[in-house]
Amino acid sequence: MPNVKSKEFGKRLSVRVPESLYNAVDDVIRHGGLSKSEFIRQILVEALRMRESEVNVHDQDRSSGS
């Protein structure tokens, strides 16, 4: 898991998403007080944590013979 610093200068990321997803994100951030960038950063960090957790569980399963 990368050490993500919230105030660290970052690189720009351009991603195309369906309009319905864009609108859903827009609705969430409007009520949550976050910018799109902050919201997406939080989602990406959480996705990386989940992925790392899945990999660790998979590795543990292999080492235990499951």
C-alpha cells in the first residue's frame, strides 16, 4: 500500500466514466462537502486497501494449503 499523503502534490488523472456514474459522484460530493478530487482520492485509497487485503488473504490461503 503506497504511503499517501493528503497534502502531497499529485499528478493529474483523466478518466472517462458513464454519465450516470458521474452524476452519482456529483450528488454524493454535493452533500458530503468534498471536492471531486478529494472524493476520488479517498475511493482510490480505499480500493487499494481492499485489493491489498484480498491479496494478503489469498496468500495466506495458499500458504495454509486451502
